[in-house]
Amino acid sequence: MNKMKRLEYAFSPRTVAVIGASTREGTVGRAIFSNILLNKYNGIMYPVNPKAKGILGVKCYSDIMEIPDSVDTAIIIVPRDFVPGVVKECGEKGVKLIIIISAGFKEIGGEGEKYERKVKALVNKYSMSLIGPNCFGVVNTAPDVSLNATFSRTIPRAGNIAFISQSGALCAAILDYAKSEHIGFSKFVSMGNKADIMENDLLLTLKDDPQTDVILMYLEDLVNGREFIKIAREITSKKPILVIKSGRTPQGARAASSHTGALAGSDEVYSAIFAQCGVLRVETIEELFSYGKAFAKQPLPKGRKMAIITNAGGPGIIATDACVRYNLELSTFQKNTIKKLKTKLPPAANINNPVDILGDASSERYRIALNSVLKDPNVEGVIVILTPAAVTDIKEIAKVITNTSAKSNKPVLCCFMGLFDVSEGIMLLEENGIPHYRFPEVTARALSNMCDYSWWMKRPKTVVRKFKTNKKIVSRIINNAKNEKRPFLLEQEALNVFKAYGLPVVDSAIATNEREAVKVAERFGYPVVIKIASPDILHKFDAGGVRLNLKNKDDVINSYREIVANVKSYKPGAKIKGMTVQKMIEGGKEAIIGMNRDVQFGPLLMFGLGGIYVEAIKDVTFRLPPVRSLSAIRMIKSIRSYKILEGIRGEEPSDINAIAECLERISQLVLDFESILELDINPLRVFNKGNGCKVVDARIIIK
């Protein structure tokens, strides 16, 4: 039986043994057994405790082997030192899946790690699956199962949101919070230490789960980022995934010597992964569930044009600012809509967007305004704001909103500002599928996330392009450097590698003496650039090894001599193979393309505006190869300074497609050659649209 088949026993077991069920109140063993029993589990359960005859009226067994029937799932809540023995008994009994609640394993290191390895070995030996150890348990609210195998004080309500958490301690608080926010779950699972079952396995289980419409995740790491991208991409074509990510990925001990290595941290890796597969990343637990319930309860917007209805001017302005900040557009109403509003609302009301129906607004005014804007083709979603006044019938307004929005296929999100006075109206909204938020900014942000996901579902589908390349040249260059025991390629070698993969490389050649340098310069035409070519000098500027804009023979000769003197002073004994002579490239804008090989996830591509200040400004973005054509374009457009490439103050736009093709070709290169550890193209000179780009400076570090 494969892992995915066994995983069915996590959520839909026919028989469950609770090993460590307890008669004592206040213990985890008692809480889990009580939750399963009192939540009306539809299967058969067996408490296992050698010191008890029965628990809550259910016969108790001294060990799992004593149970007369087969057992699908065993929940283990015993001291850590006894866990391997219990797992062995479960294997001999034929248990399909075990959930280990007990702690004291890998999370404490040392001896704990040894115990976890023992458990994992037994799970493999008996072809079982394992959730945990050190986890909170699982929940399945499906009526034909009704399993709450956690030690939560709160019984989760049924819903269409699945929640996967790497933190067990967080789960109890989340269930309590979700109850207060009227959020229901289809599935709820704590992964614990992920010794066996991990996020990718659970995502595959939820992918086609008919009960689940939205997947929320709390993650501290990913075990297999590339597999996650593949699975998540399939899921997000049908249902949204929202993630909050904390913690840091283990980074290599090797010092980062490239720009990419210096700029890439674990957080950037995860942002790249999520961006590539349509996963929405949020910053807080509150956001995770605030946005999640919007997806769970409302239809997706078809676009970003929003209307705001309010009974107070200030909150309407705040909502307007928030919409603009989060890339939403304020709808321009059609003439017919304005006519309806003008005819039916008081003269003092503002009939343009945002629609202000005044502080004494009745439920009828809310009905008129909401009904009118929802029927407007220019409106693709609505934010409804209410501030409580003495004359405001809050409950009746909530009824009007739910009834009116039910007749539309456009999302309606509400913001009843306040806490106590509006509570009855909020409850009515939430119970009828209208998400509610306490402040306008959060409401706008939730709608923006819905728009982002809506775009992702409708995005143009592109493929990973395969380019014709000359791998033999690259292999020869890399092998030559390895034979010479060099950790990096000379710049000319790096340029030749990029040229072999079809990148537009500046005219350049190595000159071994002054006379050759002059000949090369005259062949390319002045002005030229010369740079030190030495296997002992990686950062050429630091060694005084670069001279720019050389306009004649004398400039080349003098600069050649100066660079040799600088290098000998900077690093006595450095081997000098000559100078790289390049055609001086002027004009265009400077960009940077880089790659750093992350210890956990492999090659990580970087793009940003280039130059010497890139590490200070840190306006860069990342993706994991292979990158598709659309992903390369999105990568470029996601930097903060993209407007510079678009063209500002009358400037022509830069050749974005040329940059994107370079990214795609570099993506292919670093997947073809694992021995390339890091690379930088800085700068990549990008010219006006249609005029391409040029690789001007190159660095490649190898194993």
C-alpha cells in the first residue's frame, strides 16, 4: 500500500486505538480520547492503558495486541522512551498509520534525534505511515467521519477550509480564534517533526478533497521545495493556498562570494517558491484567517474594480486609500447607476465612488446602494462599511446586505466598525457567508488577495523553453578550471560560457601582453575596457584591476601597466594571465542576473537593477529554475524599481523581453551544470525596447 493510500487513514480511519488514553482529567491522553468520543466519531475506538479497565464507559485494553479487531490508526501518547516499543507493536498488529503526540524527539536534539530515527526505521520496516512525533493531532469534520483526534479544548466547527500546521502549540490557539471568527474547517492537521508525513503528502491528499475549497498553512520549512512547487501549482489552478512562513532555512557554511549569495536568504527562497506556484504568502496569523475566510465564503472577483459603500466619510476615505495602496481600482459607475443613486438617495449623499449614504443611513439606503453598484458592469467587488450611530438599525442592515449580495456573483466584504454595538450584526453577516473585518484596510487587503489569485487562475499559461546550446564548450571550460584547481572561471571563460548558451555577450578577448591588448582594442574599435585576468583575483575592482573608457593606444598601454602594478601590490604572487579587453558599451540601464545554489533547494536565480550598489539597495527578486516565460517576466516586474525599466519622464522603455530570455537561458545553464555554484552578470546592459541587451561583466564560481 503506497503512502497516499495509507494517508486516508489519517482522516478517515474505521478503527482508532488511543494508546495512552487516561482516566485522569487534565492529561493529554484523557483529552484526546474524550474529544474523539464526545465529537461523535463514526468509527470504532479502543482505549489502550494497562492500568485502567475502562475510560468514560469504554472498555480498555492493556496493549494494542489485545484488541480483537484490526486497527487502522493508532494515536500514541506515552513517554518518549516507550514510543519505539509501542510503534513496533503497532507494526506487528498491522496498523496502517500512527499519530505520535508524544514530544522529546528531534526538536530537542541529541538523544531525541536518536529516538526519532528508531521510530522512523520501524515505520519503514512495517510499511506504516507516521504523523509527528510532537504533534497536536488531526481533525476531519466530514459528517460520515467526525473525527477530532486532538487535545484541543475547542470543538472545531465544520467548514470548507483545511489547515496544515507545523506547530502543534499554535493549533489550540488557532482553533479558539477560529471559533470566535465563525471559521469552520474541513480538515485540520498538525505535522509536528515531519519524520514521515509532510506538507507535500498532505497537499496531495487535499488536492481533490471535495470538502476543501481553501488550504491554509503554517510552515517553518519545506522539505522538498521543487516538489512543493509542482504540487502547489496543480492545486492553485483549482483552489487557493495561503501560507504564513516563519523560521529560517539552514544555509551553507560556505561564505557567499557573489552578489546573489550575499543577497539571498532563506526568506527570499520561500518567497520565490510561493510566487512560482500561485501560493499567497501572508505575514500574520490574523491575515491568514482573515483572507482565508474571504476565499471560503465569497466568489472570486473577475477584476480589480471595486465599489465602496459607507455611512461615514472618514472610513470611506481610509478604504479608498487602502484600495489604491493594495492595487485595487475604484470603479467608475455607469450613467445608469449614477442616475439610480441620485434618484433614490438623499440630495446630500455622495453618489460617486465611494458612495456615502450619510450617517443616518437606514437599511433601505444600504439596499439601494448595494443593489445598484452590484448591477453595474464596471463593479467587480464591493466593500460595505458601517459605523454605528444611535439611529442605525445594525441587525436589519446586516440582513439587507446578506439578502442583496446573495443575488449577485460578485464578492461583498463588510466592515462594521466597532466592537460591542455591532456584534449582533457581525454574527448575522458571518453566519450568512459575508466575511467581516473590523477595519477598512484589512477588508481592502483581503479583496486584493482575492484579485491576485483570480489573476493567477486566468493567467496565460507558458512553458519552460529549451534553447539550442553548446554544452561541449561549457564542459571543456569548466573541466579546464577544475584541472587547474581554480574555484572560479576567468572572466573571459565565463563570458564564453554565457555565449555558448546564447546570451548576448560583449565583444572581448584575453591579451597576454601590452601589444596584444592594443591589437584587440583596435580590432573592436575604441573606446575599450581592460580588466585583470588572474585566477587569484575574483573581485577585480577591489584590486584596482579595471580601467574604463580607454580611447587610444597610449591609454591601453598605460592602463595595462597600472593594473599589473596594482594587482602585484594588492596580492603579491598573484598569477597574471593577461588582460580581458572589451568593447566599451555605453547607454542602456544596468541590471543584474545572478545564481546561488541553496543548500536545501538547489539553484536560485536572482534579478534586479545592477551596479555597485545592488547589495545596499537590495531591490532584487528570486525564482527557482526552471523558469517559464511568464515567470521570467513576473520576476522582472516584481522589483520595486521596475518603473525605471518601463521608462520614466519621457524615457523609452527597456527591452524586457530580452532580459526575460537571458533569465530563461541562465535557468537552463544552471540546471545543466550542477558544478556551477554561483554566477553573476553585473551589469547586464539593457537597451531600449527592441534593441536587446549585453552581458558586460561575468563571474562564475565552480565546485
